[in-house]
Amino acid sequence: MSLIVSNLTKKYGEKTVVDHLSFAMEKPGVYALLGTNGAGKTTSIRMMLGMLAKDEGEALWDGKALNPATCNVGYLAEERGLYPKYTLMDQLIYFAALRGIPAAEARKRILYWAERLEVEEYLYPDAAKPAEDEDDGENGKKTKQRGRGKKAKPKLADQLSKGNQQKIQLMIALLPDPELLILDEPLSGLDPVNTDLFKSVIQEEIDKGKYLIMSSHQMATVEEFCTDLTILHRSHAVLQGNLNEIKKSYGRVNLYLKTEQEIDGYIKALGIQVKSKKEQEYRLRVTGEAQANELLGTLIANHVTIVVFELREPSLHEIFVSHVEE
Amino acid sequence: MKEKLMGTGQVYRFSIRQLLKGKANLVFLALLVLLSLLSVPAMALLGGAGILTEEGTAISALYIYNTTDCPLDFSEDERYSAIPATVYEEAMPDDIASRLGENEAAIGVTKPLLSGYQIEIVASSIEGLEMAEQEQLANAARTAVDRTRLEAMGVNEKVLAQLQTGYEVNVESRESYLHPEKNDFEARFSVQYLYAILVMMMSCFTISYIVRIVIEERASRLVETLLVSVRPLALLAGKILAVMTYIVLLFGIMTVGIAVSWNVSGQFFDLSAISGLIGQMGLGTALSNLDAGAVLALLVSIVLAYLTFSVLSGLFGVSCSSMDDVEWANTQVILIVMAGYMLSMFGAGFGDIVNRVFALIPFVSVFAAPAQYLTGDIGFGLLAVSWLLQGAVVVLLFWFTARVYNSMILYRGSRVKLSGLLAAAKRHG
């Protein structure tokens, strides 16, 4: 299976919002679509999924036009919502039915994901512990779980916190057990605990051999998972390729150094650029491995105690910023 | 097209289930059932009808003043035969009325003119002797006087039954006699009134539901989540059909409720006043004169009218993206419905040409064409042409709405004007 996106273009009047975007996923893994706000990431995804008409180009899944009939897609949209006044279970079964999943099978999958994403208490209120206070919503309203013996009312979407709503939305994307999973800003607005939970689910999907497209501003997270990427800037792809190869092409120019003595004089003498400094902790930009080794030799020769000496490729964050900065 | 409509069934089932589960809808449904059940007794009571009591009359004693040669004999009356009756010779109203005790009534039978009898009832105005009781007493007195008068003339029961058969008197002009299908204003008004009210009620009920349900995904920001599974056309079609079914269900429940109410109320209330009112409006005659073809024509017309205004509501719904605009959208569609109704009503009095034109104009024809066909103002040919035009309007309106919906489903902002809708339909996605 493969995903081939070629020459996707979208114009609104005279303004081009996505300009001939092309990329391909030949094997399972994570492909990152990165870009500044308004660069065209979400528009590209919408065009790929056929939600938005393309002015040019196509998205092919296994050689056929990508659509719900040709590809089992799961999509966690950036613009997330749920029906506020319908029960969560009704909504999940509805979304499953739309993907052709029978109600009984849907219930099994919902139970699995409810446990996995730790939202059983909202989906199965009767099984929840009694008399617990729960912060139940963005408006800060508090409700109390009903005690044993009374049938608890099913939860409505607007009774859930934003983070828990996001879990339900991820469930909706995962219920059809998609072969292609598109996650648009999956971790935005999550607390650290839930971020780790989401990351572990993403890792599971990768391990299952799924195709994932991830769009995010959290570079560290993207870097953790993605193998290939496209950086969009003002509707154009400004950088594309395999992440490791891109990094290699930059060389190891980032030096993280921690010492027990002041070494400003040695750094200055070798003409090395200081990116940041906090006490004896330095982030330096060297021209290459030779300059880094020269500094290391100087420090040893002058009996400087070295705590950390780490020569690294640039981070995705740095690569991103270098490409989108004016 | 098949791919575009995939998922319509699921959207339909989900939408109708949620409509039936919604708290506000359940309360509304309960109120509707209650109102339907109470409608007939409420009308009966407001119309002055009293409660029929099977146990017998509340009257404990009768005082009769009879100056005629016809004795007032209640012996064959089930209700009043057992009531002790005292016959007085002296003058009626003042004397006897002043003597009436609790639950007592007086009946005066006189013949002040050579040609007629006069029956006068005076009852004590206390609980138990309501208007209905007095009317029943008057009816019983009239029947008793009639019987004794006729018996005195040697009229037996068979002849009496024949004599009591009712008449239907028709007074008409030469033109209306020669062309009975024309100028039957009462029948026309009755059918038009009933049909138009039904279409208007169904449409008005439907409008706000459709507008609201069409906006809800966009207002709840879950359009994108849905669009990965279902196309906008299927979403729109499923939702509109669900609301239409729900409203038909409401009307069905209301009709059954009123029918139950009528049958049950008939056991306890005197409904003759309501029956009379319906008869005076000509509804009874007009409806009983409808043949199978006319009923079929009405049904087709109702379906087309209902579809027209439902899809129109959908169009106004898709032009909005927030719940703040629901009121505006409702008002616009209601104004169009009302304009169609008013034009069809006023147009009926302007002669054949106007009638024919109105039978073909979209939104007016849904009211005008079927009523004019039933009253004979237009023939089946013109009705069929009107249906075709109405069908075409429904298809075009749905096609336009679907294109606008498809084009603007991801749009959120202020509501879109007609020029914006046309541009969106042209852009289509």
C-alpha cells in the first residue's frame, strides 16, 4: 500500500493557499506535515480527504483516489467537536455505524478504547465509583457521581473536560481500526499525563504497521515519531525528505557543553558562536566536528573538568525555524 | 451519486433517534398528547356543552305549567320519567320560579300564537343544573309535546320516523345549478382551509427543526470528523428526512389523540355543538364527498408541499453556521410559507386566469393547485403540470442546497446572503 500526493493545489480567488504539494508514503510509518499557522497543512489534509475541492492535483491510496470507499481512514481533526447534548455512547456508535461497523462490534471496540484511554467512567457511568467529585467541563461545573443503587445518567459531551473530549475524538478516529490515520495537532491542549497516554497510543499504531500523517507544532513530539516530513511555509513546501537524512545534511554542529570552570575565553579564542549560556552550561554552534574536537583538546589541555560534551545534529525545531524564519 | 448518498440511512436513524430522545422533544411530545386528548372536552366545555350523566338527571322535582291541549307526558322519557312532576294551573314565570327549590326546574308549555307552541324552562341556578341539563330538559319537553300532538292526530311510530327525517335545502343560482363544480365557495373554502392549515402547520413545525439540525454539526465543530465517513449530500438528506418523519409522527400522534379524545369525550359530553360547527363550515360534507382520486391528489400534494418547505428550510439552514442565526432562518421560511398561503387564498377570488397562474407559481402552487383541483377550478392536467413543476422545484432546490452545503460545510462566519449562496453553489466545494 502507498499514499501518493501529487501537485495538490488550492486557490481562493487570487490567493494560493496550497501550491503544488507533493509527497509519498511508500511504507508504514509517520509522515509529518509541518508549517507555521496558515501555511496550508489543514487545507492539504482536507483536500486529501476530499472534504475540500482541489484546484489541481490528486491523492492516491494504493493507486486509487483516496476517499472513504477506497481507504479506511481515521481522522482526528484540528477543529474538534462533539454533539454537546447527545450521550457519548450514542455518538460513538453512530460514528462506528457510519464506517459500517455493526453495533455489537462497535461496543466491543468502544470498551477496549475506553479502558485504553481511561474514559470508562464517562461511557459506563454505572460502573464508576460512587460519590466522587469530578471536574466536569470547561465551565468549571462540578457534578457528583451518583451513589450505588441509583442508575447514573449517561454523560453528555458538554459535561466533559476538553482533554476528555479529545480522548473521545481520538476514539472516533481509532474505532474503524484505520489503515491510514491522520492526526492534526493531536496533542494540543493536553496535560503531560494525557500527552504521554496519547503518545503511547500513537506508538502502538505505528507498531501495528499503520500509515500515519501527523501535523503538529510540537516539534519534539513529531521528531519522536516521524521518519519523513514536509515543511510548508506560505503555501509552499520549503523542505521535504527523510528526517535523518535532512539532519545529516546539516552535519553535527550543535555542541552542548557543561563544565565546572568558566571557559568563555577558550570559546572566544576559537571563534565559536554561543547560542545560549547559563552558568557553566553552554549551547554552542560549531562549524563541524573538527572545531568541536579542537575545543575539546583545548579544554583538556587546560585541565577544565568537563561534565557533558555532546555534539549533535540540529533538532527538528531548529531546522523548522531556519526554514520559516524571514 | 451512490457514493455521495452512502451513509444516508445511518444519519437518518441517528437523527430520528436523537429527536425522539431529546428532553425538550419528549416534553413537547407529552404536551402534544395531552393537548390532543384534552382538545375535544375543552372545545365542548368552552362551547357551552355540559357533562352527560349516565346516572340520570340532577333535577329532583319538576313543576309544569301547561295551557295547551297537549299534555306533557314524560312517561316514555328514560331521563325524566321518574322525576316527580307537579302540574300548576296558575301563571308561569314569576310564581313558580319564585317557589323553585334546590335542583328543581319548571317547564312552561304555552301556545301564545295560533301557529306555534312555546316551551320555557326555568331552573334553579345551582350546581347540577347547568346549561346542558336545561337543554336536555327542553329537548325532552319538545319531544314529549311532539309525540302527544302527533298521537292525537293518529300518527304511528313508523309515520313519525318518516316525518322526522331531516331535509337538506339547497338554494342556488341558475349558473351554479348548471355548473355545479363552480362557485361552490363553501366547499372550496373548507377544503382549501383544511389543506392549507395542514400544510402550514406541518411546514411551520418542520422549519425550526430542520434549520437547527442542519446547523448543529457546524455549530458543534464536528463537521470534519463526520466528513471522513459521510458525504455532505448524505448528511443533508438523512437529516431532512429524519425531521420530516418525526413531524409526520407528531401529526399522527396528534390525530390519534384527537380521535381518541372525540370518542371518549362523546361518552361524557354533548358534542352536538362541535359537530354542528364542523357541519356549518362545510368540512363534513366536503370531506365526505372526496373520492379516492381526490384523496390521492391531496396526498401527493401534501407530500410535495412538505418536501418543498423542508428543503427550503434546509437551504436557509445551510446558509447559517451558528445557532444565533436560527431565528432569522426560521422567520424567512415562515414568511415564504405565509406568503404562498395568502396569495393562494386571495387569488381564488380573482377568476380563472389568476387561478391557473397561481397553480403554477412555485411556493404558491403548493397551496393553490390542489384546492383549485378539488373545487373544479382547474383540471387534472393542470394539476399534473403543477406537480411536475413542484417536483422540479424540490429537485432543483435540493440540488442547489446540496451544492451550497458541500461548498460551505467548512465555512464558519456570518450568515451568507443570496449572492454568496449562488457563488458557493457555483464553486461547489
